[in-house]
Amino acid sequence: MSGVRVEHTVELVARAIYEAEQHAHSWDDGSARSKERSREYARNAIRLLNEDIGILLVALNEALAEHPSREPGTAG
């Protein structure tokens, strides 16, 4: 996986983790500390899941496609 793709994957997973924690703020309005903590969780999850991360990314992309007006990290 290229560095750019890895970082994109980390960002997608981090946003999902952030959202799952039900923060009161959207990802874009979240603190740098909260975002970096979510990214670290994402990196750890990706390492643990290894090849299975592809399945989760497909599910994340499908969920976003079902809600095109919803930005990642927003409630509702």
C-alpha cells in the first residue's frame, strides 16, 4: 500500500472511530488532540486487521454513498 493510500485509509478509519465515539462536534470541528487520538486508534486497528481492513473500507464507502449529503463526522 502506498503512503498516500495508507494515510487516506487511516483518515477514513479515524473518522469512523471518532463518529462512533459520538463526539458532540463534527470531525472538521474536532480538536487536534481528539483527531490524533482517533488516528492512532485507526493505525492500531489497521495493523491488527491487516488484510481484513478492505472489507471495512468497502462498508464505510457504501455507508457514505447511502448518505451523500452527510459529511463524515457529522451527526444524523
